[in-house]
Amino acid sequence: MPFDWQEYLAVARFLKGQGGAGFSEEAAIRTLISRAYYAAYGHALRFSRDYLGFVPGRLPEDRTQDHGRLRGHLRKRRRAFVASKLEQLRDWRNVSDYDDSPPTFDFQHRGAHALANAEYIIRALAPPGPATAGS
């Protein structure tokens, strides 16, 4: 059974406001932002592959390019706002994962928005419901 990317969003929600038990609240928020991005990215990748004709890279070195390619594909398929939210999440994830002292990055503020962006992306890319008889 395929992994449910929304589980990462549940982990991200759990991390909100955590800290003090061997790790800081900043570490929890940085991880929250990272998991929110991967929840949205994984969901968007699967949706785009299954319903929008996106073809992910086959080799690991090709898959690293899928992040940008996916956003471009979403824009071409009239989902520019989703692509924009995903790009914003990716930028915040990069800061959270790679920058040890970002001078103007408000982790509290970005953490809340990361959750909202991921939730929006998942709702906006909901798979079509089952067909009903007679339709």
C-alpha cells in the first residue's frame, strides 16, 4: 500500500508548540516546516502523476530535479497558485534545513503558514471522487 503523505502533515501538526524535551521549539518548528513541505510535495507528485500526466524521474539523480519540474508542470496544467504555494514551502524548507542563522526568518510565523500552505495544496489536489451509477 502506498505511503499516505498526509501522515507527514499529522507529524507537522504534532510538532507545533513542542520543545523542551531534549530539543528546542525552533528545532520542532524547523522540522514542522520540512515535514509540511514533504507532505504537500509527496501528495502533489502522486496527484500529478496519476491525474495530470506528470512523469517523475526514474533515477535518484533525476528525481532531485522533480521538485522544480513538478511546479512547472502544475503551472502548465492551470494550477499556478498551487505551484506558488509549493515553491514557497520549498523555500522555507531550504531555510529550515540548511541555514543555521537566517537573519530575518520568523520561524513561528512561517511554521503556521507552512501548515496552512500544505493543507491548501492537499485540498486543492483532491483526487476525483468515485463515479456514481447513471452519470
